[in-house]
Amino acid sequence: MELDWWLDFLLAVLRAATPLLFCALGVLACERAGILNIGVEGSMLAGALAAVLGAVFTGNPWLGVAAAILTGLLAGLVLAGMTVYLPADQIATGIAFNLVSIGVTSFIYRLLVEGGVRLMAPSLNWGQAGGWLEPLTARLAIIPPLTLLALILVIGVQVLLFSTGPGLLWRSVGESARAAHAAGLSVLRVRSLALLGGSVLGALGGAALTLGWVPTFVDNMTMGRGFIGLAAVYFGRWRPDLMFFACLLFGAGEALAFRAQAMGAGLNPYYYLMLPYVLTLAAVAIVGMAMGPRDAGKPFLRG
Amino acid sequence: MPINLNPISDTAVAVQMEGICKSFGPVKALDSVSLTVEPGEIRALVGENGAGKTTLMTVLYGMLRPDRGQLRIAGREVGRDWSPKRAMSAGIGMIHQHFSLVPNHTVLENVLMPQLRWTRLRPEWARHRKTVQGLSEQYGFALPLDGQVGAISVGQQQQVEILKMLYQGASFLIMDEPTAVLTPQQTDALLALLGRLRAQGHTVVLITHKLAEAFAAADNITVLRRGKLITTVPCEHTTPQAVAGAMVERDWSGDVDLRLPERETSWRLEVKDLVVGEDHRQLEVDGVSLAIGPREIVGVAGVAGNGQTELAEALVGLRIARAGTVVLAGQDLSAWSIARRLQSGLRYIPENRHLNGMVADLTLAENLILDRSESPPFSARGVLNRRAMGRAAAETIADYDVRTPSPDVPMSHLSGGNQQRVVVARALASRPRVVIACQPTRGLDISATAYIRKRLVQCASEGAAILLFSSEIEELIQLCHRMLVMYRGRVVGELDASNFDTAIIGLMMSGQVAS
């Protein structure tokens, strides 16, 4: 195989891994604060739609990203209200949220699309970022903007979590809410903020899917990518650096599935589409029992 | 925030609580309690389970808001926004019975955590480390600063908690039952540490129900009973007997009237060469043989971790024995399921009721019949008979003096002593043939302990064979016909009630003497 093929494949892997990276970071941020962010799949789907709509109706894909971020904040508010403040069960709430967002996104899309014409979003690239960035963006052109953002965030979160004071506080809330509370931290506030951030990251994952890859919206188009991100967090033992490689692995599965299909290897195409999911299952099975933050999933009740 | 390496007396605060009332539903946990603690004293707060000791201190620490009453710190009344955070910045620190530590983080990280601020991205790790190291040495702690808290001993974890408080500049330390989790040696070390803290000008409030500790460490003793403050007296002007009398309402005489039943000569439970454990490791139970007759109480003594737990669990079927036989009234039950063992009259009081003694979210009435839920009168054709359950619960509540608003509250709402009464009541109900009782009075107050001991003796005199595992030698001496001493999975000694001798038992427990 040619060098070009490999370079091409690597870019395809990065492209497929970007949405996973955002989602996985969104899950990791929450779990480190003690929240199981099952709703990441729903945030992603909502973000995907918001990004398409924002980009199509303003004509600027960067405003599509902004729309996704706003949608993520909204999703985070709902989830935080329910799982942190009520507090409802985190898993049940997450699942319900995912189901609702499948319905709501499909409904909104149908309301806005007339006569069955697909909305095609312009794809996000450095060109629209504004002329003053030109000298910088020319060099970066090969890496899509959202992929770059994801890479920066992975490094940033890694450093923040494990080398700074706030990182220690953040991890403490996830490991022992009691200890954090006793130390004067507001567990509820930290967890809400984590959930807001986690949902925004999930929505950005959706935006990366639509603005960076498939330029339109399809019902339930995320197809469990949020959950693959969740698996990447487990596989990466709740560390951003290891999680990054897990996302690359799963991204490679997806990229490979498309490639093999395109090359027409003769198998039923559904086998290829299964690949990323089988890979995920196998990876999680190999890891076996993994211990995450101790208080993840346990609601915190004051007093 | 400036860190004070030697937070000495000028920061010590006087605490005044006046007319504090706090109710939980219909229960008055605190009934107009007024308490003053002077700077630089060690105050013991004693009382039975549920007397309100912990509640009073959580009010002081800002974790609970009182219904009524005033709180003055250093002469100034605190506002409605009194919270643990404010208490801490006023120099008050509280160490709870269950530690507030992060097990997966290091000792240093745990000590630093409360000092960190969200806005301070890069704390001065090196300076913090030096200060913590210095403080740790000053109090004679040998803590591995980079070791994970989950991997060090409970005694050391407690030191981490103390260090954490001191590092925050606490000069008023509240300790809730600090010795409940400690070995006797660790307890002595802790009590000595309290003296050092006082010498540095700190104030300590020691919540305990063990009078010996209160007298060993405290300057003054305050007695609470059923939410009311009974008295505060200087240690030197009173006696343990007088304080014990103030703690319980009934007239209390030091010993319970326990007349052991005359034991019979036949055997009810015979254990032969029982082995528990895995290959390539030290066996947990290494060939234990013992026999108990009806109407007999046999004690098992030993330092924790010498195979007692494993032996008890193998007898009730929670563990699979590798070899050996267990014969109950002539029937070999080695291969029986737990359910079948229960049906044949074997009962179990587990050493940790939270782990396998009760279901905290089920009600008292439900917990009481957990082991009999499939047999009449509690169920008929698979349907529970709530009325029969209610009757049994009402009987137990009256019989065992369980303090509860109703038989239908979840077990988790009861105090520890009352939970244990229910666990014991369940084991002793319906005429057991053999009772495996593990640490039945651990952590209980005087009257609950006395009551449960009396019940065990009564159960034996009604014909049961009782195997009693206890870490309190006094308890074994008081209750048992015979005593076995375990060391490294073996029975290294057997003594008859006529020659019980604490010194010899102690030597046997450390593996130095065999009978």
C-alpha cells in the first residue's frame, strides 16, 4: 500500500475518532466528579442536529458549532437538575434522556425540512475562520478545526486533572463526595458544572460528526457513538491519555469499516458496520473489571 | 490562606452552646442542651447509643441546624449561615466515626485537599509537603506521605484525619468514637496523642461510650441521656460507677445476674479437623476440632484475624470448608446449603451486621423474619402474612426494648444498638439448637450489652448450644463454660471456667503457650 493510502487512512481515523474523543471527554469529566453521564449519547445527537441547523440557516458552520454548544448547555441544565439536585437515578435519567432526544431531534428535523429535501451543512474548515488567522490556519489546514480542539482538550484535561490543585479537588469529588463535602467543597455545584461541561462536550461530538464528516442530519445518526465514548473511558481507565488511544482504536474500526466496504471485499456490508461495536465489546471484555472513581453514580445528599 | 505550623493556644476558642433543641420527626434528639467547653481542656462526652452525643457535636460543627438554641464561639453568637466551612475557619474540626478520606488518593493529597482553591491552578506542592512532613513528625506520626490512604492501617488513617484537621489550623478537635476501630495498642497511642494535643494548647471533645477511655484521657466528663444533658463533672471528682449510673436510667449494677445453666454431657455440635483456606497460602482455619453440648456456651478468643471469622462462616455455610466434618445432633451437615442449615436450627449472629446481618432498606419487621420468610406463620403458599410479621415485630420490640417509632421503619433509621438488638432477636427467636454468635456486643453501650448477654445465657438455658466469638475477654469469662483460644487458624488452648486467667489467655492469644 502507498504512503498516501496510509496518510489518508490516518486522517480518516482522526476524523472518525474526533466525535468519540469529545464524547469520551464529556463522560470522563463527569465521572471524575462522580456523575455517570449516560446521557452523552443524547447530548451528542442534539448537538449534531443543532450544528446542522445552525450552519444551514446562518450559512456559517462556526455558528453551527456555537448552536451545538448552546444545545449542550441546555442538555446539561436538564441533566444536572434531574440527577444532581432532585436527585433522580443517573442511569435511568440518562437512558430516558437519550430516548427523548432521539424523538425530539427527529421531530424538529421533520418540522424544518420541507418536501423531503435534505439539509446539507457546509463543512467546517479553517477557511471560514476569518482572514486574520490565515498565517496560522494555512499550516493547520490538514487537521480539521474540531479535531485540533479535541486534541488540545485531551491534553488540557490530562494536565488539569493530574497536575493541578483544582484537578485534585475535581477528582476528590468523584472519589469521595463525603470527604469533599467535609473539606468545604460544594459537591452539588461541582457536579452540575461537570455535567454542563460534559454535555457541551457531547454536543461538540455531535457537531464534529455533522460538520466534520457526514454533512447532514439523519434520524438517530449517532448510532451509539456516545456509548463507544463511554467504553473508551473505561478502556482508558479514566485517564485522558489512555482514553485518547482507546478512541483512536475505535475510530480506526469505524474508518476501516468504511474503507473495507468501499473496496468491496465481498462480505455483506453489515459485517463491516458491526466492526466498531464488536471492537468496543472486545476491548471492554479484555480490560475486564475496571475500577472507576469510587463515588461515580452515587447521588450525594447533603446532611 | 496562611498555614500555621504551630497553631498554639492564642487561637484556641471557647465554645458555648445554649438551650440547643433538635428533633427528628417525633424523636427529640436534643432537648434544651447547654454546654460550655473551655480552651485547652479534654472533654469526654459520654452517653448510651442514641443519647445525642454525635447530634450535639454535628450542630456545633455546623452540619445540622438546631431547631432552637444559641451557639457562641469565642463569645460571639454565630449566624444562621453557620456551616462546616465556617466552623473550620473558626478553628473547629470534627473527625467522624467513618473517616472523610479519599482512599485512592495519597496521604499528602488527602491532607492538602481542604486547603486547595479552585482559583489556584498551581499550589506550592513542595512547601505544602515540607509543612505537612514537619507537622507529622511533630506529633510522632510515621505516615508515608505518598502512600495511598486505602493501603495504610485504620490507625494511620485516623492520624491522617487528625493531621488534616491540624493542617487546616483546627485548635478545637471533635472526635466521634475514635477508638471504635482501633486495637488496644492503637487506642493507647491515640489517648497519649490527645495529651500532646492539649499540651500544645488544643481543645478536644471526645465522644465515647467507653468510660475507661474517658477517664484515661479527659479532664471533664459530660453525660448525656436521651437528648438531655445530665451532668458535667471533673474526672477526679467522680468514679466510673457514678458516671455509668448517670448514663443509664435504670439502676445499674456492674454485673448482670448471669447464672450459667448446668451443661449436659452429650454433644450438640461436633466439628472435626475443619480446614478453610486456599492452596499456596496460609490456611485460615487449619484443622480445628471442637464440640459443644446443649445448654453450653463455648467461647472462642483470639486476636482478630487468626481464623475466627472464617471458622464461624464455615460453620454457617458462608464459606466452603476444604476438609473436615461438621455434625449437628448426629447429622453431618458439611455439604448442606445455608438454607438447610438454618432449617435444622443453626443460627448466626454475624460480626458485621451492616455487611451480612441486615438489609438496611427493609423495615424492622421484614428484617426480623429474613431467615424464616418462607415458613409459617410468616408466609403461606408464598404470600407474606403481614399480620403475623407485625405481631412478631411488636413482641420483639417489647421483649428486647428496641427503640423505634414503629416496626415499619427501615432498619437504617435505627441506632446501632437497636439494630443489633433486632439482629440478635432474629437469631435467638424460634428456639435455635445451635447459635454461632460473633462479636454480638461490639460497639454497643452498657445496657444493650448487658441485655444481649443476658439473652444469650437465657437461650443456652433453654437448651441451645452457643459458640461465642468475642474480642472482649471479659465477656467470654463472664459468659462461657469453656473457652478456646485460636492462633493462626488453630485452637492452641482450651480452658475450663474454673481456671480462666486473663494472663494465660493473653499468652495463648499471642501463640506463646499451649495448654
